Amino acid sequence: MQQTTQTKTPRLKFMVILAAATSVILVFTLTPWNIVPTLVTEDVSVIAVTDYGCVGESVLGHSVVVADCGAGVGDVVSATFYVPAMDQNGYYDRIEAKLTMVNP
């Protein structure tokens, strides 16, 4: 009588390769470096004065509160604030350009 031995597939090895491939795909798909906030300093124009400080609007369209601000409405002050990196590096603009190429 002849005995046959069956070898099991290396499940652990397969799972490690699958996890590594999934991680690489997720890193390149989600692009976390575009989500991380970036510190930006720019001149903002004051649109309102409140008890907490001046509210200004940046060139990027973000509302920024500048504490201890003595400026009036319409003045330009310097403000430091965080924005997502994708606002800085033009990521949204590139995506929008690609979408317009796809949709006639």
C-alpha cells in the first residue's frame, strides 16, 4: 500500500504577503502625506473683530482667528495656522483636472 502525503499550503506566508501588498496599496491610495496638517503663515484680511480676537480670511479660503489682535475690519494681519497638506501642494487641483479630462 502506498502512502501519499499532502502538504498544506503555507497560510502564514500567504497572509503576510497579502498584508504587505494591502498596506502598500493603501499607502499609495490614501496618500496620508496629503492629509497631515501643515503649519502655514500668511497675511490674512480681517473680516470681523470679536472678543476672542480678529477673524481673518486667508488666501486659501480658511477662516482664521488671530488672538490679541488690535486691527480693524479690512486691515491685513499676519496669522499662523494649520491646513491640510493637500491644500498647499495642489492635490485637489490635480484631481479636479483629471476629473475634467474623464467627464467631457
